[in-house]
Amino acid sequence: MPELPEVETVVRDLRPLLTGRVITAVRRSAFKLRRTWNPAWAAELAGTRVEAVRRRGKWILVDLEWKADLPPSPLPKGKGRKGNLPPNPLPEGKGRKGNLPPGPLPEGKGSSGVMARELDSRIGSNAALLPLPSGRGLGGGSAFLPSGRGPGGGSSPLLRVHLGMTGQFTVVPADTPEPDHLHAVFTLDNGHELRFRDQRRFGSAEFFADRAAVESEMNAELGPEPFGIDADYFRAAVGGTGRNLKAVLLDQTVVAGVGNIYADEACFRAKLHPGRPANTLTAAECDALREAVEAVLTRAVESRGSTIRDYVGGSGLRGGFQNEFAVYGRTGESCPTCAAAVVCARYAGRASHFCPRCQDAEGRAPAAGKKKRTTRGT
Ligand SMILES: [Zn+2]
């Protein structure tokens, strides 16, 4: 499952490929994603321009700018763009059958992810596929409304993406053959496409007309980013709960973006047992854990994240941090520090990997919950 370093890598890859680009059309597959896609979003997205690409926790945030005039004025005949952007016509006989309701098609057939190209086209399809008037889009800054100055004085729009378990969010030339499990395609104004592929479909793509509102909601649910966390904040958050360290690190309201892999690696680096009750940590141990979280995540970002199964960055490249795991996924193998065999046990409902010698749970307050005791090596 992509965690912070993987999402950050995707964001860094996508940033130069997307910033300044105009989304000219959107297509969705028939398959349902983790969060519902509103078919009306395709028309709203068409014509917006990418202002920035960011990350918050494990979310990818694509900041958009509205077109200055909504809806787009129809193009005079024969004055289209220079023919470099075919409006993705539906292949003959490959459309939806009849007048299906906007909901997703029944699943279970065609799991190879055949793209139903015009899915969201019933609402505003023509607007969505209209070529932009000449002089717009490509570098035409005045054609777009600055941030926070949307129609009616509202906020600016946002495309929010979560990679779920197997999501891939990449930019490729539009003539790149479509892979299976492709669920959303955002056509760009430069002959490329932003593609969302997700085999297991725990991921999602959502459009928000009011960026500020959704960010405010997210900030209410997410703790601070794990870089440069305030030491006092972290000590208070950790010291205020009897849950074990694994549970605390996985809690996105404490620190945003940490998942199973990096929680295990951070505990190892801090020499702290993942099953240790958080409120038994000394201030120094709290500080060590905070620094370990930041160090592990920083190093993983430098390595473009970890590719366990399907993860690739925004340019399609795999990560490299999986080659540097000290404990994660290394049950029975040697601890890189002391050569003891790495152990796997369940904490916070998740498989947790640790060195029973370096990450000693003994001699502290009694461990909470049902976990097995670990034995001290010699
Ligand atoms: Zn060890």
C-alpha cells in the first residue's frame, strides 16, 4: 500500500508534467472506486488548468484554476486547435449499451478494465470534449482565474486522488496503449494523458469545487505532516495514550502519512518495541521516535519509496527503498544491527516486524493487550 514516501514520489514526478497543463476532457471506466465519482465532474474539470500538485498525508492534491469564462464559449467552425488533440471519439460499437443510469455498470465482467470511453459524457459531454478556443490554455494565463477567485468569488477547484492499495497515477503520451484496470483518464492539452490505474480499486479520484472547504475538512482529520513535527506536540500526543507505539504511529490524527512499513522501520531505528505502551516512553524516547519517523521517511522519499507490488511513481518508475528495509518483511532474517532473527507479531491489527534484541519491550511498564512477550537474545 502506498504510504507517504510513495505518494510524495508520485507528486514530485507529476509536478513538472502537470503544472500549467489544461485538462481538456475526462473519461471514466465503468467500475466503482472506493469513493463515488460524480459524472458531472467531467464537465467541471474540462478546461481547468493545473496550478500545483501537492501531497497531504497520503492524499494527492491537484490544485486547479477555473477557466475565466464558464461555460466555454462554443468554437467557431473550423477554428479548432491544431488537430493535435483528437476528442477521443468512442470506438464504434464500444459504448454503453442503451441508456444506462449514471451509476457504475455491474461488475464481475470484463475485469480486464475495458474503458467505457464516454461514460461521463451524458452530462456536459459536449462541453467536456470541446476543443478550447484558440489562444486559451497554452500559456494563456489571463484565461484562468487566480487561486481563490472562482466563479461567484468562490474558492478554486481541486482534484483529490488516493492511491488506495494498488493505484497508479501517471502521465503518459496519449497514444500509449491503454493498460488494463484503467479507471480514469484526464486528457491534457499537450498530447499527454494523466491516467489513474487501480487493480484493486481501493483508490479514488474526486473533484471539489471548493478547495479551501475540503482542505479544512482534511486538516480536521489529519495530524501534522511528519517533517519538522514540534517536539512538545509529539511528546504530548504519545504520552497521552496507553495504546502501543504501532497503533499511535498508524493513527493519522497523530501524524499524517505513516503506514505499516514505515512505522516498523521507525520503531527499529528508534530501538523501540512496536508493542510498547506509548505512555511508558521517556521524553528522550519520544524524541528518538519522532526523529526516526522523519529520518526513515526522508530516506524513503530519496529512494523513490518502496515497491512491494504495483507501486510506481508518477513517471512509471519503481521505488528502491524496499532494498533498505531493516525489519519490514524480513521475518526470520538477520537484524542488520545485531544479527538476531527478525520477529513478526500483530500489533494494532497489523503484522509488525521488529528485532527482539534491539527493540526490547522488557524492563518497562507492562505491555498492553494480547501480544506475546519477546525473549531477550544473548
Ligand atoms: Zn537487532
